[in-house]
Amino acid sequence: MKLNSSCIKVEHANKCFGKNQVLFDINLDIPYSQILCLLGPSGSGKTTLIKLIAGIDVPTSGEVYLLDEKMPKLSMMSKIGYMAQADALYGALTAEENLRFFASLYNISKVKQKQRIYEVMELVNLSNDLKKQVKQYSGGMKRRLSLAIALIHEPPILILDEPTVGIDPLLRKTIWDELYKSRDAGTTIIVTTHVMDEVEKCDELGMIREGKLIAIGSPNDIKRATSSNTIEEAFLYYGGASQ
Amino acid sequence: MKMRAVMMRILLQLKHDKRTMVLMIFAPILVLTMMSFIFNGSDYHPKIGIINAPMSFVNKLEDSDAKVIRYDENTSYEALKRSKIDAMINFKSGIPQIELEGSDPAKNNAVLVLVQKAMQQTTQIVPEITYLYGYENMSSFDNFGPILIGFFVFFFVFLISAFSFLGELTSGTLERLLSTPLHRWEIIMGYILGFGVFTIIQSALIAWYSIHVLKIMMVGSFGFVLLITILTALIALSLGTLISIFADNELQVIQFIQIILVPQVFFSGLFDLSTMAPWLQAIGRFMPLWYIADALRNIMIRGKGWSDIAMNVLILTIICVFLVIANILTLKKYRKI
């Protein structure tokens, strides 16, 4: 085995649900302190792939390594901040109670919890709505709270499934600024999206189509390789080529 | 401790959801109260139309609290047809001819018993009657009250646990929980403890209300009743979460109730099954509600002690442990580790 310097590694991962194969031979090698964007139409297998990486699901064949540990492994779960596509929040509870509940699942001390809750809620601009029941939140507010919960235990790996859906451009910028800041502090981040302009903001871009990783590289490399001016053109280029 | 965090979260959710909490406690109490009104009613006094009968016979009927109305042949037939009376009696050459309204077997029976009693010779020896269990004029509510307590605890706890766990599945919070370092057993045990605390209070209240307010016959120990109802709640709780793992939506949960709960009611002893084929009766032995009802009846009506319910307690405990393990294993469907 070669010396492993990557943070997230996916090797020949296939995933089938019954007879239906949704991921075909995925290989990823993501170094530390990087933002990887996974771009692809809905139903292309983005969510399945990140569930494999997050250890919620296992590949039918192939391997996933996180920080040199083979997934799935329960102790690795605390190293991941996961934000699902659906806002997995308890509507009857207040934002603070939601945060405190998830924080206690990571064994964060009471004092630290208080400090972290303040920090993440500041970040997503929800500090004034801390005591509000989540069912009174708007869609965008729920999205932001989900992000705050994913960040609560300061994980070295962040996995965000469409984090900016329903968030206004101003706040989207704040969130991306924050993602850059955590990346510079050493966090490795995977973001799925189907918004093209967000893709330009990442270090590395993976394009997924019908369960296959059709391209991987920095946004500029991909544009150059396909001699396109925009990511959209590049995506269409690969899409056409695969047919 | 993470299990405690799950438990506290559930209690917190219940605290915020006051309507659910109030419904969970008052719905069974309301239904039990209504059933006690229905089944505690005094004996039925049949209404009998008389066309022609000896005076002594009519007096005897009236002595046994029957409502006797005199008719001639035409009007009595009309009254019978309109169900104003339950039977008409006409003596023809000393032999009573009885025509019954006939649509309600219980009323038919009441009339026949009464007539037979009135025909009997007064000089008969009256037997001395004693009761080993129960008492004279014991109402049918006393008889199946214990089963109802067991059933309602089972039913309402099953409902709340099935729906709330299903909510966890459909809202994605379960997947979110499974992305944290929580063990599967910590989720299930946290659930059972969280709802357990609440359902224990609920079932104790139901038992207390039935015994002290509705005055269901109770000669045994309240502690044993509590023990059985708590076991009932725990079984219903773990069965509810187990079912919701297999159900995709609320409608399917309701359909599972028909398969899982309704047959248990039939075999619980609410209806007398002793005339059924023995192998059919044996089906009841595979249903938790049978053991619950059997134990509660033994405690409440027959005043039996630990040695008579120990077997039921053991079997119920085994069922409970089995269901909890089944829950932890089936949760693998959502996360392999």
C-alpha cells in the first residue's frame, strides 16, 4: 500500500440497490484542506456517494477511507459534520434545544456547548431566533440551522448535501466565506450542488452523471481540458461525450 | 451519556407538544368511562304484551320487574311489529303461546327466562349460592374491565411510538442521528426510556382511574396491576417502533394495526373462546395481550398473588427483550454499523 496522504479516499466504489446500480466504479482522492464540489443533475447519485463517504451506507464493492481509516466505522462518525438534503430537525423543539441535543451526541461539555451554539448561530445569522420553535422557521432558516448543527462539533470533515438551497445570495456568500475560513483552518469539505456558479468557488470539482464520475479536477483545469468558457459548457461537453 | 440525550429529547418534545400529552392521557380515560356507562347498566326489564293470561302469571311477571301491557290481539301484533314490546303472550287452553319480537337475542333470552321463572312452582327449594371469585350482580364491566385496561394501554402506547418513530424516519432525523457516533442500541434504548417514562405515568393513571373512579372490581394488589401495565407499555412501545421500521407511511401503520392489534383483541379473552376448537384457542398463546389480560384478570378479579402471575410476567419480559433486540437489528436496514 502506498503512503496515504489523502483525507478522503474512495476506491472502485460501486453501489447497487437490488438490481439497480446507481454508482459505477467511483475513485476519489481528496487531500486535506480542500473543498470538493460534486456537480450533477438530481438522481445522478451525488447523495448516494456522500452517504458512502459519511459512513451511513456501505458500497456494494470497493472501499472508502477517511483519515486513513476504513469506513464505515462508528468512531469516525464524530469526525464528520453531515448536513442532509432534508432538514433533519425536530420541529417541536427550539433551535437551541436542537443544537444542544446534537451537541450532546458528540459528548461536548455543557460549557463548550454554550460557546459553540453561540458561535454557529452567529455564523448562520440566526442568533435572534435561538429560542424559537423550529416549526415556526422558514425554509431558508431551517437550512441554515441544519448547517449550524453540522458545524457544532468542529469536525475535520464536512459533508454538505446541497447546503445553500433556499438561502439568499447575501447569506450564501457569508456561508461560503465561512467554508473558506474552515478550509484554511484545515477542514476538508465536500459540497454537492446543482448550482453552476457555486462550482467556481471550490478547489476541486467532480462531475457526476448517471452514477459515473465523468470528470474530476480544478474548475479551471476542467474548463481548459474541454476548451469551454463556463462550467456549464464543460458539463454539456462531458455529457455529450458519454452518450 | 448519549442514550440519556435521546431520552431527554423525547421528553422535551412531549413537553412542547401538550396536546399529544393531554390526548394520550384523556383519550383512554374517556373511552373507559364511556364503556363503564354502557356495560354497568342495570339488568334489562323486558316489555311484555299480554292478550290473555291468568292473573297469577301476570303478577309473577310484574314481581320480577317486567313491564306488562295489556293488548287485544290486533293491537298487540301492531305493537310487536313496531318493536314497542319484546314479546306477546297469549294463553290458549292453559298453554302459553309466546311470540317474540326476535331481533335481539339478549332480549329474547330475558323474556324466556322470565316466563320460565313465572311458570315455576313456588314451592321449589331455593339453593344456597356462594361465589369463589366475583360476587352476586357482578357487572360485565367488572369481568372485562381488566382486559380493557390492558388493551388501552397497549393500543395508545403502540400508536404514539409507531407514529413518532415513523416521523423520525420520514423527516430524515433518523438518518441524521445515524450520521452521528450513536450506536443503534443507544437510539432504541433512548426511545424506550424516553417514552417509557411517559407511558409508565400514563398507564398508572389509567389503572388508578379504572379502579378508584370507575370502581372496576379489584381484589388484588395494585402493585401487580402496575407491573403488568408497565410491561404492557414497554411491549407496545417496542412493537410500535419495530412496525414503523417496516412501514413507509402512516397509512401502512394503520394497516399493521389491523393485523397486529385486532386479532389480539379477539383472542385476549374479551369474548369467550372456550367453545372454539382447541387448536384455534391455542393461537392466543402467541399473543402478548392474552398474557396481559390473563394476568390482570387473575390479579383484579381473583385476587391472585405472585406465584400465579410469575409465568405471565416471565413470558411478557421475554417478549419485550426479544422485541428490543429485533428493533436494534432491523435498524441495520438504515445503517450497517
